[in-house]
Amino acid sequence: MRQRTASGPGGEHGEPTYRGDFGDGLSGRGPGTAYQTGDRPSRDPGKYLHAASTSTGTKHVTLTVTWTVTFR
């Protein structure tokens, strides 16, 4: 993985996308939206990555973050 430590002369803009595997056949995909105080994810389910499991027990959860970056 290559890391950038400074902006280019025109700048850049990055957008993360999250994909989660929730360990019991459930998966989800969502935008990189930061949680804001007062938000209720249950009232706006498309805003955040989420899944609702119907089984109990320990789950192995994997989260993959993909960045799409535009350089100017």
C-alpha cells in the first residue's frame, strides 16, 4: 500500500465505501458516512452500513474499506 503524506498541487478528494461480512451469511455495503450526533440509524437505514442478525452466538465480522480518490 502506498501512502501519501502531502497533497498534490491541485489537491485530491477521497470517498470511502465500506463492505461488511457479518459472519452468518449477512453482508452489507454502504457509503463512508461519518456518524453525526443525533442520527438514528434505525430511522435512516440507507445512511450507514448495517445488518440485522436473526441468530445468537459469536460472529466473525470482516470490514473492508475501499477508497476512491480523485486527483486534480
